[in-house]
Amino acid sequence: MATTTKKKSGGSGLSALVTPSSDLAAIVGDKPMPRSEITKKVWDYIKANGLQDQTNKRMINADDKLLKIFNGKKQVSMFEMTALVSKHLKA
């Protein structure tokens, strides 16, 4: 019996292109890109601006741009950050 394998299309899951909100675009750019690329760019921004808490590396300190993404919170955990960034993505 021959089985056919479905090819995974590039348009689902983490590889699906999403468009960042205008607030998030100030950090990652406004072109549609996969979620994985957005996460990478957010981390690049955090590291470039020294926003990772020095005492507890799991916490991210917000600057003016990130405050808009973090719903006004001055500090969030890296896990909470992922959920907050997701709210700024349009499929």
C-alpha cells in the first residue's frame, strides 16, 4: 500500500507570515515575517539596549517602545513577553 506524505506548507505555525502592529513595527520593522523571526528581532532589540534584568535574566525591563507592547508594565518575564508580543501580530 503506497502512502502519500503531505508536504508541510510554509504558511502555518511558526513559519506563517504575520504582520506586526505599528507599535511592534517600531522594534522589528513593518514587513510580514514568520513569528520566529519576530521573536529573534525582539530579543536582538532587548540585548542591544541592555533591557534584560541583570539580577534575574528571565525578566525583561521595558523601555518606551516596549512599554507599548507590554501593556504599560515596566517589567515582564520572558514567557509573559512572548504572549504579549503575540497580541501585536496579525495573520
